[in-house]
Amino acid sequence: MGRVQGVGYRYALRDEARRLGVAGWVRNCSDGSVEALLQGDAAVLEALIAWARRGPRLAQVDELRDEPPQAHDDRPYAGFEIWPSA
């Protein structure tokens, strides 16, 4: 996803994902970026990705990368949660 600091991005993404019915997770990475795995219908994922490009009110999102999941993460998720930092 991208680099964010102190704007509540993970919590806002979680709340928006739950509102839209998207499953998966979000976490901070050691380099200061945020990583997320999203699962859901294509139209709903597009809506969440569009939201993620803006982020919450105080966020400044400079880059968003959309990549396939790593093999070890490619499994069904039941809800959306915040994972510990990687």
C-alpha cells in the first residue's frame, strides 16, 4: 500500500472494509508502509481500493500498489482485522 504515520490509516481501512463487507487484514510494515490483503467481490474491492488511495481525512497517500497475494496468505479470511506490524 504505502507509507503513513499517525493518521489512523489501519483503523480507518478496517472500518471501511467491514462496512463494505471485505475480508482480509491490514498491518504496518517496518519500513513505515502499510500492507493489506483484501478479499471480496470485484466491485466492492474497487470501491475500497479507491478509498485507500485517499485514506482517512489526515492521510496523504503517495502510492498504492495492487499485487496478487503471497502464496502463504492466499486463503479465505472470515472478517477484516488489524494484524501486528511486520
